Amino acid sequence: MKKYRSIFLSDIHMGKTRSGYGGAKPSVDPLLKFIKNKEFDFVYLVGDIFDIWELLVNWKWESKYNTFIQEILRFSQQGAKIYYITGNHDDILERMYGLNFNGIEFCKQVIHITAKKKKFFVSHGQDYDPINKITGPIRQISYSSPRSLSWIPSKLVDWCHSVVAKLSNKTKLEAVQGYKERIMKKCYKDNYDGVICGHLHHPQIQTLKKGKVYINTGDSVSNFTVVTENAQGNFKLHKLRK
């Protein structure tokens, strides 16, 4: 059984079974294959693990989601420290902040200390995305709407994402760069050694000025990636689907 010190994964979007996000369809299968027969000391669920927006209007629960949850609980039983960091698609779980569910701690953000004693700020990252300032209030309306009407704000959010998906590659790269600069300001201001985030579905590990490290875990929608830390404190971005 292979062991890693830490695993960071985000944007699985369990519950979203139809295509979206630029035509891609989420799948938990590559992730399940990767974590099977693995051990971790730390497990970071870096937001949008569940797609609550989708589940509210189109409830479809696959048995493989249960398998994923069982794997996470297995890690907890083995002694792993597990953090569930809420994202924008599962922000309704913010109500669970401070709770510990079977060894899973729910939080907005957390600091990870690597084997090299480096401090990393871990956040889903939605607060550093201007588009979330538009979709966030719409989302809250969806949560408080009768189920029969909750599809309306959900469709508005889908429309916002479809507009973004149609942007040129240059514009998308500029958006990624802007997001990176905003979240890294937090890193430089608070003197962290790096940032670990998700949200953009744009996996990357990059060393920036002053040796600060930017890590985006990617997703299980179109990139199918996770990030691990080994016993020596080194990070690796894994591509789970060729």
C-alpha cells in the first residue's frame, strides 16, 4: 500500500452528471482508482467536492459517490487528519464550520505545514475570483427558494459559466493570471511559503518570485488531477486520465 504524506483534491463536482463547464462532464472514476490502496497523513478536500447547486435542482446520486465517501472515512479510521474546505458550489456546508464529522473538520481555509516546515495557505479560492461576486448572491437565492423555483437562479449561474467558457484562450489565461496574482497577494502579505487552491480548473505548480509557490489542484471535470506531498515535503501534480 503506497503512502503519501498529504493529498490535495478539489472540484470533483459530485452530483453534476450532465455536461457543463465548457462541455466537460465530471467523473469521480479516475480519482477513485488513484486513492484506492493508498494511505495519507493529511487529506485536504479543497472545495467543490459536491455540486450542491446541481443537486438542488437535479438530484442524481451515483453509487460511486458513496464509494468516495467510504474511502475518505477509511483514511480517517487510519488516522489521517482530514479537512473539508468549502468552495462556491458547496458553500452551503459553511454551516458546518467548527464541526468534526468522523474526523473530518469543516473550515473556510487552513494552514498546511509541510515536511520541510513550510507554511502553505490552503483555500478553495472563490473569494479571489470577481465572477463569484456575481454568482454568489444568485446562489444564496437558490438556497432559499422553493425547490420548484430553485432552477431559475441555477440557470442564471449556468449562463454566467457558459459566457466564461466561450471567452478566447487569451482572455481565459488573463483571468487565470489575475486570479493567481490576487491570491498570491495573501501569500506575500502574510508571509506564507505558498498557496494551495482550486476553483479555476487550471492545474499548476509554479515557483514565483522570492521562492513562493503557487499550487492549483485542478479538477475532476476536464483535467482529472490531484496534488500530493511526499515524506520529504515535495509536491507533485498527478494527471489521472491520459
